[in-house]
Amino acid sequence: MKKLLLALTAVAAMTGAASAADLAAKPYVKAPMAPVAPSWTGFYIFGGAGGGIWDADTHTNRTIAGVTTSTIDHRNGGDGWFGTVGLGYDWQVNPSWVIGAFADGQFGSLRGNVDDTFAAFQGRIKLEDSWAAGVRLGYLVAPNVLSYVNAGYSGSHWSGTTLVSSFTGIPAGFHTDSFNRNGWFVGGGVENNLNIFGISAPGWFMKTEYRAAYYDRKDLNVRFDGTNALSTDTVSFKPWVQTISTSLVYRFNWTGPVVAKY
């Protein structure tokens, strides 16, 4: 009987030790954290460059003894390059949609011709700078890729011209003054984070944008060189400008997706 009790006690002790060893061997596993999508809400700045073209519906008015006559409408145009800088603020209103406000400026030289068709004069005119303020609406095709459209108000500054003969290119003794025109614009583009091809660039983005700006008509007074006196001619000039630009963007709030941790 004593031998039986000793045997049972030994088996129980061994079983308890084995159970304790099993409990000690089990590691503590922390539940994984779900990845957190980056937020597009916050301020950003950008700078870049691009190219553009402009077209202008023009005609010449000639006034003699209070009587005005006009030439048939025709179109002038120009092209060139520019630099751009700007800033903005975006709000990510839900996982897929972003709205924002922004302002920017463009500085360069989009050159073309303008004609006084009555006098057979021609001059070089250029869009020297412009600015814009507007809003944009974007859709996230991926957490770090935004496709958007935008619209708003724009202003522009155009150079004066020295008029020459359309036939000989010799200075004609006349000019037009520089001027400003305001209007509105529409456009759209794509913006994406530069964390691509194994490169780590938190906060850095690139955007490519198309824009079309439509400006108010301006009557350019043809003046005699060396004086402020007017000739009998004015040139009606109504431009619209198309541009494509690529910019480097820095977002101050961007940290990128959080990697799951265990």
C-alpha cells in the first residue's frame, strides 16, 4: 500500500512539472497594429517649371473724324517657358476625397505677335507673369496618389510692343504700352508621393498640371514713339493661355503609412 501511494505521488509531481514547463514555454504575442493610411490634410508649398501657348482674338479699330471702322477678326499667338511657385492647404474629407485652396505665380516669357492690320504694323508681345488663386477637388486613386481638378481667378501682365513694318521689319515709329488683364482658369492634374522605386522621401511629392486661363479683352492704344499722343488706331486683344507644368511639392504634415508592428 505504501509503495502504491509513493508511486502515485511521484506521477502527480512529474505531471505538474511538465504542465508548468508547457505554460512557461508559451510566448506572449501582442496583437498586430493595423496599418494607418497617410493623411492629405495640411499645408504644402511647391515650385517647378513648364511651357505654354497663348492665342488672342484681335482686330484693329481706326477712328477718323468720330467715325470708327474695324478690320476682320483674326488670331495671333505665342509660346514659351515659365517657372512657378505656390502654396496651399488641403482637407481630406473622407478616405477617398480631398478638397483644398491654393495660390501660385508664374514668371517667364510666352512671346508672340500682335498686328495693326490697318497700318500693316506688327509688334512682339509677351506674357511676362501671371498669378492665380483657386480651389481644387481631388480623388485618391491610391493612398498616395491624388487626381484632381481646379478652378479660380487669375491675373496677368503683358509687355508693351515696338511696332515695325509687317513688310520690311523697319521700326514704324509707333508702340503700345504694357497692360494687365484679369480672368478665370480651369485645370487639372495628378499629384503623387515620391516614395517609389525603393526611395524614401516622406513629405515630398511631384505634381503635373494642365491649366487654361481666359482673360478679359483689352484695347491697345497705338501711340507715337517719344510722345504720349495716340494714333488713329487701337488693337483689340482678347487672350487665352494654356500651360502644362511639373512641380516638386513638400507637404509639412506627411509621414507616410505606418507599418504594422507586432
